[in-house]
Amino acid sequence: MKYWVIGALIVTTGIAASGLAIGGEYEHEYGERGERGEHEGYGYRYGFRRPDVAPVKYALYQQECGSCHFAYQPGLLPAASWWKLMDGLDDHFGENAELDADTGKQLRDYLTANAADHVSTGRSPGIVNSLRGSAPLRITDTLYFRRQHSEIPARMVKNNPQVGSFSRCDVCHAGADEGSYDEDSVRIPGMGRWED
Amino acid sequence: MMKIPVLITALLVGATSVGLHAESVTEVQNTYLARGAGPFVYDSGESLWNSRIYKERRCPDCHGPDLSQSGEHKRTHKPIEAMAPSVTPARYTDVRKVEKWFKRNCKWTLGRECTAQEKGDLLEYLKRF
């Protein structure tokens, strides 16, 4: 009798927990997108909005990472992903991007403190939920990212000579620099405004 | 009558700007001299620049055959500004930045870090453009 009660409890808790996890993802996916947040005081280009991820405000990061590619906000991946990335800079997606030890340490600290699993801003918790403990190296490999971009055909990005890759966030997301990935501000070069 | 002063001015401006660009490169080279390297040889720099000693890679693969033109990374297709100091002088004004890129690119292209002598030689070659 006792075992039956405990068993039932475990099963019920499991179902409740997975329900919560799924609920959490969709809450972030649909609930917080482009929500008005006048009281927050963020003056974004597209009116007063909460950022989808906290914008980069660290000059060293902007300079060291942003001189070669879009300076991806730390809130787009969990700390474990950033650590893996920082440990493998000698083969950074095919290129050597090694830093001196001092700079590497400062950037690592910044990435850790602002990683998706260490902040509660905008979409970061939703991204973490979608990972279920995994730590991909590419933002485009997160389930969250793939779900958000699943409707976009190859001709608009990969085969679009003006875009070429999903890694160039700011080419289509006009507010990407400010951490705004609002669907309404998407402009795909050569394709016009994105309507789904 | 008017043409001669104009020509002289043009020559002077030209000479000064070439001198200035080469000067910042020389300052970087001086840091390698201070480490016991030198004198730096144009031909050695040119031959290292064009050598293929690791994974079939050469500097011009990404920097392009013409140093006064921009190049493109052969793996990532990232655009790379021209190496010629006369075209992209800002490349050579920060010793730390030069060192950072020598470390990355010597390892990527040659499979090892470059010595102070090799860096000085490469700059001796690059600064003529």
C-alpha cells in the first residue's frame, strides 16, 4: 500500500514537472515576445520594449569578439557553452581566435556572469529550458533557436547572397545590437518584411 | 609654371605618407629587435609569406594575391582588409593587436607560432606595399 502511494506520487510529480517545463518554454516563446515594458525604462529603437536578451555593454567583449562577427549576447547560451567555446578558441569554427590569458579571463568572467542560465532577462530562461541540460557551441543548435526559425526557407537565409548564414543575427534583426529580436522588426535583405 | 610646385607638393605628400605608414610598422619591428632578433630581410619575409608548410595553407589563401586589395578567409569567408600599410595603416599601430594576429595566423597557417625574427621579416616584406 505504502509503495503504491509513493509510486503514484513519483509518477504525478514527474508529469507535473514535465508539464511545467513545457509550459515554461511556451510561456517564454509566446508570452514575452516584444512585450511593452514602459516601466522598465529601456529606450529601444522600436519603442519602449523589454530586451529579448540583455544587450552587450562591455567594451572589451564588443571589441574582441565583435570585430570579427556579431557580438552575440551572453544571454543566448548557458555558461557551460561559453566555457567550452572559450576553451577551444584555437579552433573557433575553423579559425584560430586565441586571446592572451588576461583578456581571455576577463571575457570568460563576463560571459559567465551574463550567461542564459545566470540571468532572468527576456528569452534567456526559455533558451535554457529548451536545452534540457545540453550545452551546444552554436546558438543555431539550440532547440529554441530552431523552433523560432523553422518556418524560414533556405532561399531567404542560407541561399540568400545578402545573408548567407543564420549566424549573422543583425543582418535581418534590425534591433539585434540592442538585444531585440522582435519578430515585427525582422527585415530580410532582398526579401522585405517577414510575415508569417 | 604652376605644374612644378604642384608636382613637388604631390611628391612630398606621397613620400611623407609612405614614410608614415612604414614608420608604424618599423615601430612594431623595433619590439622584435629589442628581443634580440634582426636584421630583418625582405626576401625571407616574402618566402615565408608564400610558403606552404602546413595543411596546404599559405598566407595568400586568405589575404589574397594582391596585398593592396582585401582578402577573404578561405574557411569562414570573413572579409579581411588589405595588408598593405599604405591601404590599411591602422593594422600596424597597436603592437598588442599585431602580436594577437601573428599568434593566431602563424598557428593556423604554419602550424606553430612565428619567431621574433620571422615576424620582423614578414613585416619587412609587408611594409613595402
